Amino acid sequence: MESQLLHTLVYSVHISSTIELFVNRLDSVESVLPYEYTAFDFCSEKTMKRPSENLGQVLFGERIEPSPYKFEFKKPAVCQKVCTRTYDTSSPSDKAKLDFLKKGMLLNYQHHWIVDNMPVTWCYDVEDGQKFCNPGFPIGCYVTEGGRAKDACVVNSNFKEKDAFYIFNHVDITIHYHIVEHEQLGARLVAAKIEPKSYENPNDDNPDCAGGPKFLKNKYTGVFKIPYTYSVNFVEDKSIRWASRWDYILESMPHTNIQWFSIMNSLVIVLFLSGMVAMIMLRTLHKDIARYNQMDSVEDAQEEFGWKLVHGDVFRPPRKGMLLSVFLGSGTQIFIMTFVTLFFACLGFLSPANRGALMTCAVVLWVLLGTPAGYVAARLYKSFGGEKWKTNVLLTAFLCPGVVFADFFVMNLILWGEGSSAAMPFGTLVAILALWFCISVPLTFIGAYFGFKKAGIEHPVRTNQIPRQIPEQSFYTKPLPGIVMGGILPFGCIFIQLFFILNSIWSHQMYYMFGFLFLVFIILVITCSEATILLCYFHLCAEDYHWQWRSFLTSGFTAVYFLVYAIHYFFSKLQITGLASTILYFGYTMIMALIFFLFTGTIGFFACFWFVTKIYSVVKVD
């Protein structure tokens, strides 16, 4: 379960054990750009080899490095010097480093430290006497020219120097542990907490963590020294079991209680709507089928009305069948990938302790699921009467993945330009291309081979040679209003979860409620299916038989609502500043919207395909 990177530390009481502290990349809620620890010129460890990251960690910009903060188990230390950084503003390189540090404090960049694969947390009181444990802590803060304390500067009343940056150059670390009784003599770490502080430390060689806070005036010139120190204390805590040591972080997450209520509320609404849809569909359809099957005479048959009238056209191949089959192939790939990933996450294989596992699992599954994509695209294209099978298989292998990769590559170029740690190394980019071209593409070709080799899908009714004229449609049965209305219901049942997912991505909060997410995934599948079937039935009753593209776009339109919500979220919930961060936010959002469009559209199409095949197979057609 735990990451290979940092093993479970079981310390022998008889042997002096060194506890290593690792540092991760720094990020901010005001910027999409994460930076490596070394980018800010903090005290660094040059001698140790950095641990290797998995694919998911690299994609999310995680860069874990060893740190110079090392301490002996059960040996408290007070005001230990780590290093001193000296900057001379007359030197261009020193001034650039200092300016970058000031920019980091202005944008409230946060440290992320790790001890025994546990995030080192900064716990503080919030409203209603609640305690919030943040798996990160700020590098410093800023007091404006008007004397307003920003971000973390509110925690200390001594931070009152105007137009000044206060640097958190000292940390008080508290390691919580419990003694292992049943196994070999030793101890296990169950929590690591930190309190950032700021000290002037006038005596640089022998710091005493005294004096006022360390601040840097915005327009300061000359030589400026920052001494970095730490204190460490050990507390035995028998109340926390090692298996549940993450709980105190997850329980303090904001809105956890709201989520329970919201999900129950969403469930009740969706179940009520599902019941309504099912009742209308079953009762109305049952009467229709009974009536159609009772028509014996030719006169009755001539007076046919409703959906039976279009039986000779309902399986007519759609326009742009090539593109639809390619979208459906990619959508099937995404659907299976999402289902399997969420299933594994529910079983606990992809917990927050297993860093980067969720993304790694999703990418590997997507690569291996090329065969179903090729098979579905080829089979449907053949049933649409298509003959350009080479074009079909090439488009399935390259169109949608190519669009996603092109967007991702442009975003990566921006990250490279900004020097961010989220910029993917060239080697990883080549590895992803190799996965795509050497594994996914051949698997897609194999799937397409079997799809084309198999006999075409047999339809329950024959298609007439001459297409039937579609009568004038009312406003509600025209394609666009139906498509726009169809996306509302599925979006309504996911937008609460969407808020928490966007929070975990952009506000760097941990997402761990995969059980709820799996439940919402199933609700989404049911709602997309029911909404599309209902609208499909209304259109067939209005004698409009162009259901293929419409069913795909009806539930696929949920992605447009997702896009609108992401734009609303950007302007109302985030404090992101800067052109690069804004472009990155919308660039990554477009990738998510495209994947979501293919995913929901595929659900809608197959639900409608099943429905149409079912209803036309139970009526007698002369």
C-alpha cells in the first residue's frame, strides 16, 4: 500500500535511528505553476540521491528531494542551524534570487514536506473552534503598504512593518510516535506537525531563536542574510493507530460534512427522476407496443402513427458516420479506464499515501485499452456501411489522443518557459509517446482487425431504399433544444462532486472520497442513459429518425455545462493571477472537457442504441 519511495520506518529503541525529512515541490492557490524546492534557494542537500518518481507524480509536477533537515529519534533539538543564505542586491544573480523569493511570498507559495511518507502538517484553529491541518505551510507572507497583513501574516500581531516580507526561517517540528508492543521492540511514526516561525537571529554562528521576526523591506538594498533553523520534539501518542494515521488530516478537510448532505440530496433527486422516467417510459411504451401489435388489418396499418412509422429509416446510417464511430471508440476506452480506476480507488489501492498512483493507473489503463477502442469503432463503422477501414483505424488511434497530446504539449511548453517543476522532462515525454505509438496504436489496430472481421450488427428491421421525409418539427423536438436540455440532468447530479474534484486539482486539497465518487459515476451513467432514451423516444414519436448523432450530443452536452462551471469556478473561487497560469488553467480544463464529452456521449449513444433495437424488435413490421 505505501509508496516504494519512503519505507515504513520501524525504529529500534536500542539503535540510534536517523529520521529523514524529504521536501516536495512548492505550489500556490494563486498560481498554477509549481516550482521545485531548489528554485527558491532554500537550504538543500547535495550529497544524497533524490528518490525516483512514478509517472503520475511526474505528470502532477511532484519533485521529491532529500533535505538537510535530519534528526535522531527521541533526541529533541532546539534552534539547530541548517544554513545561512546571503544576498547582495548589487549582484544581479543574488537580486534575481531574492526577487523570486519575494514573488513566492507574495503569491503565498507553500512548502510540502514529508516524513515517513506522511505529509508534515501545519495545524491551526479556524472558526467554531475547529482545527484545520494543512499538508503544507507558507514560505513567508507580505504586509502591504497600507499595513494590511496578507495570508499567513495574520497569525502574528508582531508582523506590522508596512511594505515588508516576513520570512518563516524557523520551524518547530513535533513528531508523534507510538511504541510497538506486539512486534519487535521499536516505534512507529503516526504524525508529524510543524509550526513555522520567523526570528531575526542576530548571532548567525550560534542562533538562539530570539529577537523579533525576520523581515525584508520591499525596496531594501544592500546585503541581506537569512539564517534557517529548526527545533524538533518527540511526543508519544498511543491514541493514533499506525493504519489510521492519515485520518487527522482528512477529518479536518473543509466541507466534509457538507459533502455527506449534498450527496444524499443528489441521490434523492436522481432516484426520484429515474423513477419518473422509468414509469413514463414503461407505461407509455407498453401501451404503444400492445396497440401496434393488435393492428391486423391493412387499414389499421395505413393509419400508423408515432415511432412505428419510421421503422424503415431508424437504422439508416448517420451522416459523418466515420467521425461518430471514432468518437465512440475513444469514448469506450475512456469509460472502461474510468470504471476500472475508480474501482481500484474504492478498494484502497490508490490512496493519498500511494503518491501518483491514481494518475499512473489511469494512463497505463488507457494505453492498454486500445483494443476495445479499435473494436468498437470498426464494428460500428462497418454497421454504418463504411468501407474506408484504414482511415477509420488511423483516426481511432490518433485523432482524440492526438488532440489531447497537442494541448498537453503546448501547456508543457508554457511550463518549460516559466521554469516550473510541472514541466515534463523530455525523457518522460518520449516515454509517453513510446507508450502511445508502441503499445496503444498496435492494440487499436488489433481491435479494429477483429471488429472488421466480425459480421455487421444485424438490425431488427430492414432499411427502406428511399429515405422518409421528416415532418416540420415543433420547437421542443428540434435537435438543439433537446441537446441543450439533455445535459442538464446528468450535470445536476455531478456538480457537487465536481466542486471537490476541482478543489483537489487547483486548490491542492486532498481528495479521498472515492467511494462517493464511484457512486456518483454510477448515478451519472444511469442519468445520462435515461435522459437520452427519453428524448430519443420523443423525437421518434415526432417522426425524426436521426437519433445517432443526437443521442451522442445530448448526453455529451454535459461537458459544455462542465466547461461553463469550470469558468465560473475560476472567477468565483480561485485567486489565480498571471497570464501563464490563466492559459494553463483553461488549457487543462479543455482536455478534461473533451474527455468528459467523449465519455458521456458514448454512454448516451449506447443507451439509445439498446433502446431503439429493443423497441423495434418487439413490434410486428409488415
